[in-house]
Amino acid sequence: MKRDIWIRTTIVLSLLVSLISPLTTYAATKDTIEDESIYDLLVDRYYNKTIENDFEVDTRTPEAFAGGDFTGVVEKLDHIEKLGFSLVSLGPVFSTETYDGKRVMDYGKLERHFGTSKELKTLIDKIHQKKMTVIVDFPIQNVSSNHVLASIAGNESWIVENADGTISWDLTNKDAQQAILTAALTFVQTYKVDGLRITAIDEVDTEFLNTMITALKEENEDLYILSNEPSEAEFDAKVSNEQEELYRNAFKTVDNETAGIAESSQEKPFIQQVDSINSRRFTADAAEANMFPPTRLKMAMATLLSIPGVPLMTYGSEIAVNGEQPPESHQIMDFRTDEELIEFIGDVQKLRNGSAALRTGSMEMLHNEDGLMIYKRSNEDESWIVAINNTGGTQSFNLSREVIGDNKELQGLFESDVLRQKDDGNYKLVLNREIAEFYTVNDKKGFNKAYMIALGLSYILFLVFIYLVWRKGKQKKREEELK
């Protein structure tokens, strides 16, 4: 615990020094989907704040509604903000037969268990006030057989009955296409969301999906239009099931092959995820390999948040939620838990959110073999070296002067290591097992006035920090003596 406190203090102080001194420039402007990081949740499974909408809620039955609502998400926005995520994905919010929102009954109504139109608008406003963005899922197919559109006379020719009791729409039918398109447009006109994630698109014609994307972009050119399934349609980011599987296999234990992880499309960014809302939890993979899931998740999240693409994390990963498949994998979020992993993710996010180079800069892979990945992220203003030692032992690597340059200094923000140029021109990196380190690359300079001021402030803050810890400990001891 003391080591974790020291790590967080070091990051804060290092960033303070960097911001005050002219060594590094951080840019926080966000313009594209690649600037975002996604926190993917299910409203019903997040937090129950309002009892008035708890219709037949049963937390003992995994398939039943558990009571989570829009006001509950508002209540816990500080948690998402602490994790550093910039985009909140709420899942489906329409009237539905199931807690996960998939079996939609009416695109024109919100699910009564989740809350009212006013409460959803309040949630959206609160998210925007925190300078975050918000998207919702729009399931096209596999909806409820009781869907309102299916009950309208004349729509019988639209309906395709599925083996699981759901229905889908025959989207070769122009009227069916228009109904789906109108429903999506009406929703984004009514609620000022920042995007839609179009789901249940298996076997939906790519041409129709592109028509839908175009119409939504014409309504609001800044809307993010995503999906959670692989598709050839012009979504703002791609999804690859193979990519998710690659992460699982690489990080569930140590010393695994990571060669394919950094490959990304030049045309569209990939959604980078280690598991998804509909898949087996990554924790299950790590536990099956007899590994400690929080450490495995640290390695995975450090990578997700520092390579090109759009990082996505499923709610509960920050507390290592387990589960083979829904509903087991859709546990009610527990906010009373150890915060070590939460704080680690938040610390890495601070770096990513403050650095345009870590979000959208160029990437040069320097080494990628048997669990040791070292790569450079850079733009015109800043350079980083990211080292992921996902192996079972200490590793060393020589960073060449051709990559780093001469007379540079690399400051490690988690392990507080400083790398300086050796006589042979290289910079020797040594990293303990199962450690992710982020190095800022700065010009090697003597102590200047700004640096000395920053150093002094850092020292003062550290002393204040020590005093507060001491006082809290003394107060706790006094309380224990009074018991």
C-alpha cells in the first residue's frame, strides 16, 4: 500500500515538474474518436438510486432487473471520472423485456426501470458538465416479439421470426428501413447524446448501415457512430473479435506472444478491448491460468491505453469482475472494494488524457517478443517510451541513440527511474517483472530556475502529504483507544 501511495505521488509530482518546466508540452485537445476512451456499462447493473422505478426488481435472480437507473449513473459519475474515461456508453435504454436492453419493445419509449425522459436528459447534461461524452446502444435486430412495430397492421411482411423467440426486421423492405431510420433519428433529436452504437447487425446489409450512418451524420456531423460487431460499414472505429482474443491470450498470463497487438488500421482505428459487455470476462481467463487478475488487468490496461486505437473497458473490470457469460458476467457493480486497480487505471489515464502523443501520435515498435513490448509514441511536441514487461522475470533493453537522440533524459513516471545516455550512446532500460512503465523523453539540461521552483513545490507537497498521513494515522489510533 505504501508503494502504491509513493507511485501516485511520484506521478503527480513528475507531471507538476513537467508542466512548470519547459521540458515537455502536454496537449489535452480532443477532436476525434481516437481521443476518447470508453467506459461501457449497463444501466440496470450499475447503481440503484431511485426506488420509485423498482418494478418487480429481484437482485437474487440473475436474469431479472436489478434496479439500476439513470439517477444511479449520475450518482456514480465521479467514479468514472476518477478512472479517467472520457466517453460513457450506457448500453440500450429503450423499453425492453430484459435487463440488458436487447429485447427492445419500443424505440419511442425509455425503459421504465431505468427512469424518465427528464432523468435521462439530466444524466446526459451531468456527463457533459464533466467534459465527457455519452453514447447509447441502438439494437436493430433480435428485438422482442412484442415490439410495437410488429403489432401494426400491414407490417407483417417485415417480420422474421428467430429460433430464440425474438424477431428481426426484413431490411430489404423499404418501409422497414424507414421505420428503423426514423426511430434512430428521432432519438438523437430528442436526446443530445454524442453518438449511437448500432448493435445486433449480424446479416444486416452494409448498404443500409451506411445509409443509416450518413443520415445520422447529416443530423449531427459530430455524432460518433459505432458498433460492437465486425462490419464493413463506415463506422467511426472498427471492431475485431480476433483483436480481443489476441489481448486475452497475451495478458491472461506471462511470457505470451504479443506480436500482433500493435497492428492497427490506417483507415479506421480499432476498438481496443480485452473483453466486452457480451463476452467472457477477462478475469475468468486469468483465474483459469492461476494468475492474479488485478495484475493481469494492469498489464492489459496499460497497453490498451497507450497504443493506437480507441480503448474500451467493460464496467467492473476495475474491480476484476468475473463471469463466464451473461448474466453471470453482468454482476451488479460493487463500489465498496479495494481501489488499487482503480487508481492504477486512473493514473495511466491521466497520462493519456494529458498527452496528444499517447492518444493520436505516431507509433514505432522497438521490441515485441515473448511478453516484452517497448514502443515509442510521439508527435512534434513530445515523445514517450512505453515499456510493458509482461514476463516472469526482470528484462533489460538498450534504447539506441537513433531512436532517442543524443543528450536526452528519460523519466519513468511509475517506477521513478531516470535513464541517461551511456558511453556507448545507448540508454539502458531495466524493468522488473509484470511492470508497465511510461518514460517521458526530455532534453538533458542543468537545473534552471523553473525546475528549481517546481522541485521546491514538489518537496513542500510531499511534506504536506506525509503530515496528512501521519495525522490521519494518529486520529485513527485515538479512535481505536476510545472504543
